[in-house]
Amino acid sequence: MLRCQRVSLVLLDLVMPHIGGEDLLAQVTQEFPDVPVIILSGLNQLETAVRCMKLGAFDYYVKTTEQ
């Protein structure tokens, strides 16, 4: 999709059926470094967030039911 049309932002979940979110994050940031990627995840793990930021994520948000 990113090769076919211009996008301004990628919202990416870490848990997906065919490819892991961290793997896709690495691909997107390598091939399209100007497209910011924001991770939305149910995983509230500091290590995962740090790893994603090092892979090039613009930000990391934890999906939660807390208000």
C-alpha cells in the first residue's frame, strides 16, 4: 500500500495475524523513513516500547480500558 499511494501516517498494532508488528515497523521505517509510525498496542511493556522506539517508531500508545 505504501508503494502505491502516499500516506502521512501509519498506525500499527503489534499483534497481527500474518506478520509481527515489530517486523513490519522495521520494514516501514527502513523503506519509508519519512512516514511516521505510531504503535498502538495492548502490550504495556516498557521493553517492547523501547525496542519499537529504537526501530524508528514515532510514538507508542498502550490501548487500555482505564479512564
